[in-house]
Amino acid sequence: MPAVSAPSSSRRDAIRNVAETLVLASAGGLGLGLTGFPAGYLSGAIFVVAAAALLGRPMDVPRFLQIAIYVLIGISLGAVVTPETLHGMASYPLSIAVLLAAMALVSVAGAAYLQVVHGWDKVAAYLGAAPGGMSQVLILAADLGADLRPIAIVQSLRVVIVAVGLPAGLAAAGFAGQATRPHVPLTMASLDELAILAVASSAAAYGALRLRFPGGLLFGAMFMSAFLHGTGLIHAGTPWWVANTAMVALGGVIGARFTNTPLRMLLRFLAAGIGSFAVAVAIAAIFAAGLISLVPLRIPEVMIAFAPGSVDAMMLLALALHLDPVYVGAHHVLRIFMVSLTMPLIARRVARKKNQSFRGASNASEPGIQ
């Protein structure tokens, strides 16, 4: 009965792939996290799952589980907000202005690097250098007919390098000490508060998602959780194991992005990914250093806020490194807004000029790369 057995076999394969991904993510996350490595639960999971994916294993985390992960991360981030954390918001306008200037220069310089050093055409270069918004960038790349593979690899490499390398760099510089969070015992009252927190935050996440807010699931849950905790309406915090579980699961999601990516193809675009990342980090570091010299901000918070990585990974790093999620979150929201609003305009304008200049010419043998 092939008509019946085929779907059943496909479901079994899908379940096995998900189970293998979660097991490997847990092994990597626990292996590095229990050593005390900063953000080790996230970094270890990314490294092991990405390695398995590059070796040909079908890594996968289903969408419904990703939704739960983002909501849990948002709740956990908002739970560390207190009325005191809101007092530093007076320094945000200058900091955000510096961030936007830095990201604009990152886009231009990164695109120039990919064009001059690696021979990418302008459309692929601008999309590959975009500082964040990977999903939007890939959708736009498909719409403009660019080759998705090099863009996806360069964008994914940046996410992994930032998520794994930045905590290690901060620790080596002595900026990532293992601060402790206040422990809130689980009582009947706290369970009631946690239930209210979960329902309210989930509703806010759904509303933000429907409004197409960038990172809506994560930020919707975070904003509601931050409001409830910052106003003192809720005092119960998420257990430590919830945050660590979310880190491991998100590591699996990020690592699984390399599924179906041949190792040879990764090596082919590795130099482009590392080089464009180095350009972005150098520019962000210069602007961040200038900001720190003007405003008394904590170095780790500024570095995470200015890091050109994915929103989910950067926000989880803020949680893992015990940084102010309000400060970090405000910067990443505006960074993604900037990318989402400007990148389609820039890429389409570049593509239009390219078509006008090369109309009638034969298509390149490899779209997106000269």
C-alpha cells in the first residue's frame, strides 16, 4: 500500500530528523554550557548542529517549535527588566543615532568589499552585506533573481561567527563575568503569575506577528513581559532551565540553516563571509568605541547592541551575558527596521541600473556572482 506507507514513512523521517537535531543541540549546548563558557548553551548547540548539517545530516527544527522558542526567549528577556533598568533610556537617542550611522556605513563598505575583492555584482553584494534581516534579504534576493546560495551562506556565517565568537571575545577581554540572577522560588502564587505572564506575553507576540513587526514573536513577548515586570505587576521570573533550554533550542535552529549546504560550497564562499564580517565588525567597533568615549555605557552592552547578527541570537546573548535587554533590544529593533525599509529600495535601484546598463547581454553563468 504505497499510497499509505509513503506519507507515514515521510512523517517518521521528519520526526527522526527533529529528534536528531535536538539531541545534537542538547549535547553541544550542555557540553559547552556546563563548562561555564559565556553563552555556552547557545554556542555549543550552534557549533554541533551546524557541523552535523555540513556533514550531510538533515537537521531540522519545525516551525511550531521555533514559535515556542521565540516566545520563551521574549518572556525570559522581559523578566529581567526592573524599574531601575528604564532609567538609562536618556542615553538612547545618541546611541541609536550612532548605531544607524554605523549600519549605513557597514552596508556600503561591505558591499564594496564583496564587489572589489570577490567579484560579486552590485545586487548580490548589497544583499550579502545587509546588516541583519536575513529572511527579508533572501526573499528580496529571490524576487530580484539573484543567486540565493552565496547570499545565504555569507549571512549565515555572520550569524554563527557573532553568536559563537562575540561571547568568547568578551570573556577574553574580561567583560563577560558570570553574574547571578535573583532566584525566585516556585510557589503557588508564582505559578499563577507565570501563567498570567505566559498568556499575556503569547497574546502580545501573536499581535506583533500579525502587525508584521520585525522579530514580532520575540519582541512582542519581551515587551509585554518587560511591562509586567518593570511596573511591578508581576514578580515571578522564568526558571533558569527555561532560559537554558531556549538557548539550546535556538542554537539548533541557527545551526540547521546549513542543512543541504555542501561543504565544498561553504568553503568556496568562506573567504567572502569572513571578510565581509571583518569589515562589518571593524566599522561597528569604531563607532561603538566613539560612543563609549562620549557616553558612560557598559562596553558589553554596546558591543552586543552594535553587533550585526540576527535579532534572536543577539537578544539571547544579552540574556546569557546578563546585559540590559531594553537597551540591546531597542537598538536591534531599529537596526532591523532600517534594513527592512532601506534594503529593498537600494537593491531594486541597483538592479534597475544594472538592467539598464546590461540590457541585451547574456546572463552570467552563475547569477549573483560575476
